[in-house]
Amino acid sequence: MLDLTSAAYPSPLPAGGNLAEAERLMTICNACRYCEGLCAVFPAMELRRAFTPGDLNYLANLCHSCGACYYDCQFATPHEFAVNVPQTLAAVRADSYAAYTWPRFFSGAFRRNGLTISLAAALSVAGFMMAFMALNDPAVMFGTHVGQGAFYKIMPHGAMVAIFGAAFLYSLLALAMGFRLFWKDVSPSAHAVSLWEAVKDASQLRYLDGGGVGCMNENDKPRDRRRLYHHLTFYGFWLCFASTTVATIYAYGFGWHAPYRITDFPVVLGTVGGIGLVIGPIGLLLAKRQRDPAMVEASQTGMDTGFIVMLLLTSITGLLLLVLRATPAMGTLLALHLGFVFGFFVTMPYSKFVHGIYRFGALVKYAAERKAS
Amino acid sequence: MPDFTRRFDVLIIGGGNAALCAAISARRAGASVLVLEGAPKFYRGGNTRHTRNMRCAHDTATQHLTGPYTEDEFWDDLKRVTQGHTDEELARFTIAQSKEMLSWIGEQGVRFQPPLGGTLSLGRTNSFFLGGGRAMLNALYLTAEALGVEVVYDAEVTDLDIDDGVFLSATAVFGGQSVNVRAGALVAAAGGFEANIEWLKQYWGAAADNFLIRGTPYNRGTILRMLLDHGVQEVGDPTQCHAVAIDARSPRFDGGIITRLDCVVFGVVLNKHAERFYDEGEDFWPKRYAIWGRLIAGQPDQIAYIVFDAKSLNAFMPSLYPPITAPTIRELADRLELDPDRADATIAAFNSAVVPGSFDHTILDNCRTEGLTPPKTHWALPLDTPPYYAYPVRPGITFTYLGTRVNRDARMIMNSGKPSANMFSAGEIMAGNVLGRGYAAGIGMTIGSVFGRVAGRTAAMTVRN
């Protein structure tokens, strides 16, 4: 009699490795398809019958971790099929960040990413502090400066532009190279892209809403607010970025130098953005702590927390600098703020920041696939 | 933990779609409601966990339904699939009520979506739950609990105190404790008995040991048995169950939708003697879907093998397990532990009987065999393109037909013909009233919702009067 339970057949039970587990799950999900209305991952899955590592990396980066499919799944643990798509795709996603890292020898940065980010931030802050102390007379460093160019009494404008310009350009290069690797992996053959659809999907976080019911984080109740907190963080970040850009135009185009008045455009943008960038990350950190342990991919916790805390420290020091800029604390706060901003910039290619780049890439691919099918 | 010293207005036994619809409607009618679910929280909801849609009549297309599905058309479909084994009054009542169910279920928090990939044929008639049956259950539980319905999981009801058709109390065991639960009315929505192999064996003998149960292992029919033993009139053929062909490698229980195989039309089906035994090209899904479970149950050892070739590998929905494959029919037979000579002879005989035609799996095409017994009357293509593939299949039991007779208030009818004073049933436990035979996709959920809602409302009214 044929033994139908033996190892003679490939088993649907967990095998080794995150990609193998993701492949197992996608085979199960593709035979079920109940979740296809929840997000983009399952319709993208349905366009395939077999899953290459590139396909799985694409699906993993397409997943927004809304959690709905975990609570909707009739085959989740304790069922013997042990389906847990959010957790598995989070693990594949984290692996993919390391795999796309440029240059290669920095890929280890993702292994203990919380530590990497903390060290980078600490070194960066310490560097600015020590340089300011060494290069400035204590009377200047701890003095009160007001009026145009006050910040540059601590750090010359040219030096600031040179250091941050170089860090930013390096990070852009590293991110671009990483994206190139990602795109080669998930799209081995060239195809049309659909940028505008992807911009809309990303800017609305269309797939962080459980298909319209809402996200799930703590339990099966769709009361999660991560979408709101992410919007606050994301748009807060861009407002701060816009503030810096406007200030640069002011400086080079019009010769108007910081600090600006409270009602000036760069300060308004930075303040509104900064407040978003305080509330958003705090909300995301709390949501992370409350997340159902069943869905948590433990290896990713340090990376997530490191990145969110970095954003939070950047915004808090920025707002403090605004409030206390006319006091003797300005020099110290400037060093702190610039330290965190610099640390943030240089670690962009080696932190959770990359999730935005790869997820956007995945959305671009998905929009094109949807159009073609 | 609920206060068991009190007397509840309505006790609901079961935790699926019918039970929750009853709980919500009884609570909305002002009753205090206790739900005793026999399964642990994850497995709550019986076979509703594995469902994905419900069939409701509607006069116009909607956001998610591609066209109208009138009451008359629904009735025609029901008459056809049951071959007349239905109670026309209750069936027409179900269909009429189903029209309201789409919006009523939506008001209870359940969301719908367009038909799933691979199910376009149901896009006009059936409404699909966003996220499937477990998502539907989650929404119903959320609503029920917000309304103040009390739910206890892992609560096995071991005895019912029924006196002359009047429900008095139930004995439930949970957490190692036995508790007497008193209530003014009972709604039994605890499913069928398909997971009770011993019970199935009464009708199927040892063959039932080779049956796989597609749904919940908790539908053991204990409540149904108690009710029948207390004089409730039975309905539906006790010997029958709905069976489809599913992958033989599936778990004994709860494999759900992902173990189904619908590739019979693309090849031939062999039994353990490597012989064909039925026309694989007889009809379309869903008719063939529903007959093959029964056919395999009738074969030796209740096992069969769907054999096809490389031409058809990607022609049907992917399933959970990969097919078994080999470069020749003989080697394939070897892997399946079939006699290679006989397998080879069967396939050779089939191939030489195939007459040329133009293959089209969307119509009853002209690809057929000539002079072969049994014939393959449509979609017959020679198996000549290696590698060759096979899926081992067994009968997968979906549900049983035996149930409690009810009237249109969902009130149970006693053997005397008198309606019970305060006992109601809804869902699979009474589906046999409407669906005495056969199956149409999504109709179980319709019966469950319609009778659950009626049962809850009527039970609440009964208690208050």
C-alpha cells in the first residue's frame, strides 16, 4: 500500500531558510486565494505558479505588514500548515536588504542593525561635539548668538555644506546601487513601469489598510493606527527635507541666512514637519511594542527600532534647537542635531530607510504587472 | 467568564455563521445571549472558517456582483442540484430572505469583494467575503461581543435537559468543570456529524477510515444526536454526505480549500488496479466536482490517481501538493505503486481510442474516445507528452445532510409533528431541510445566515412573551 504520509512527497511543513518558508507559504496561498482582496501581495502571487527567489523578494517588499492576512487565515498556527505570511515576508524582506547592500562588505550592517545605527549616531554626535569644542572658544560655543548667521558662528557655512553634501551624495549613490541590485533581482527582464500609479499607492499607503477594514497589529481587531503614524512620519520627514531645501535656496539664491524668523517658510515647514516627525515615530514605536508576538519577526526589531528612534531624535533635537536657539544651549543642541542628522544621512543605505525605496520599487513593478494582466 | 447562576434568555450552541447570526439577531431583539462554542478560539466557527462566499438572490448588478440573480433562477438552480429533494416552502423562504441578507450581513461588519481569481463563474451569483470565511467570522464575533453577547470557547455540551419538546438547560464542560446552563430558548447551530468517523462507518463501513474530512474536526454531531434522541424529527438522508476528490496527501481533518483538485478533465483517473472506472469528460465543474468524491469512495481502498501529461500541467488552479511525476507512464505507475504493465496498457488503450477533435475546456467539446469502456466523452486528448504527472486522490467529506426538521421560524419540529416551544436550529444542522441532496456553491452560508437570523429573532421573541 502506498504510504501517503511518508517523506516520499515534498512536505508542506516548514523547511529551512526564510526563502524556502516563503515559497512554501506562497504555494499554499496560491491554492487558496481567499486573501486576494486584502492587498497587492496576493494578486501579484496569482500571476505566478512557481516562485523564484526574485519573485519572493518582490512579494516580500510589496508586503506592508498590515497583518490582516494573518488573522484572516484559516491555516495560521496552531493549524498544522502554520501559515504566517506577515512574519515570513518580514524575514525575507530583512534578508533582502542585506543582499542588496552596496558596497557588499557593508551588508553585515543589517545583521545587528540596531547596534549599527546606535553606534553611527553616537559617533556622529560625539564627532560634532568634539569638533565644535575643539574648534570654538568656549565663550563662542556656550555663548548666546542671535541674528542672521548665528549658527555659522559655531560651524562655518562652507564646512556644513561640504560635510552634509558629501554624506548625502554618498548615501544617494549607495541607495541607487542597492536599488539597481533589487531591480535586477525582482525584474530580470525589462518591462514597462507605471510610476504614477505607484506614487499614488505609496503616498496613500493604499495597502496598509487590510483591504479597507483596517490594519491589525495587537489582535484580530482592525484598530491599528500605523497608517496614520506612518503618514505623520513620512510627510513630517518630507516637510523637514523641504525646509532644508528652501533654506538652501534662500542662502544661495537670495543670500538670506539661517536662523530664520518663526514665520519664515523654512521654519514653518520644519516645525510642522518636526511635530509630525515626533508624533509619528512615537506612535510607531508604541505600535511595535504592542504588536502580536506571533507576527513579530524578532531579527527585524533592532532595525525597526533603531531607524524610528533615529528619526525621533533628529526631530526632537531640531525642535529643541528652534526653541532654545537664542540661549547658551544653542551650540550644544546644534552639535546634537547635526550629529543625529549626519548619522541619519550616512546610515540611510544601511538602515530601515531602504524599506521605502524597495517597497516603492515593488509598487512600481506591481502597477505595471496589474496593467499588463 | 459568564455568570452561570443566571438564566440566559437565549443559549446558542455552536460558533459559526449560523450561530453568530442567531446571537446577533437575538441580542438586537433585546435578549441576553450566551454562545457555547465547542472549539478553541482559533478553530471557532466550524466550517464557516473554510467558506468564502454566499449565494444570495439580487435583482440588479451590484458593486461586487456582475449581474442580477433572480429568486426564480435561484429556485431553478436549487431544484436542479437537489433533484427535487428540498422542502419547497422552506427553500422559497430561504431564497426570498437571501435578498435581504447581503445588506444585513454587511451591517454586521462583514465585507465583500469581487469574486476570487479562478472563480469567475460565480461572479454573478455569489458574494465573496473579503479575506474569506475566517475574516467573516472575525467581523461577526466583533459585532456580537460589542453588542454584549457572551462567548465561551472550548465549551463542550455533554447533555441537554429537554422535557416534552421544551428545552430547560444544557450541561457544558470547560476548563475541567461541568456547568449547568439554563436558558429560556435554545438555538442549536452546531453543524453536522462529518468529523465523526464512527458515525460515518454506520453507513459506509470500513471505507470511512479512508475518508478525509475537509473541514473542522469539531463537527462530531453530538448535539444533533442528542436532539434526535430527544424526539426531534429528522430530515435528510442520514447515509449521504457531500464528497469531492481531494489530494490523498491532505491531513485527515481541516485541509480546507487548498487540497481540492479540479484536473480530472485533463487526463484519466485510475484506480489501484490501474484501471479507469468512470467517464472523466462527462460534465463541467461543479457537477463533476461533486461526483468524484463519491466515485472514489466506491473504488477499492478509496484511492484513485488523476494522470495527465505535460500539456495540461498549467491548465488548472495550482494546488497545495506538487504532482508526482515521471518521464514514462511505467515509471509513473511505479512511483504510484501501481502495476506498470496494466497502467501502460490502460493508457495505451485510452490513447488509441481518442478521436481527433478541437479541444476547448470551456464547452462540451468534440474530443472524445470511441469504442472504449468507460468512454471519455469530452476533452479527451492522448497522454503522449512527457513528463507524466499524477495526483493521488481520496474522498474529501464536506458536510452531511442529516438534520433536524424545522419550520420557517427555524423552530424544530418534534416527532409528533408539533413545533417545539423553545428550540430552534440553524446552519448545517438543519440545512438538509432545504438541501436534501447535491450542492450549489455558497448555499450553506445562505441557509446558515437566513435561519440563524430568524432563529435568533424568534427565540428572543419567544422568551419575552
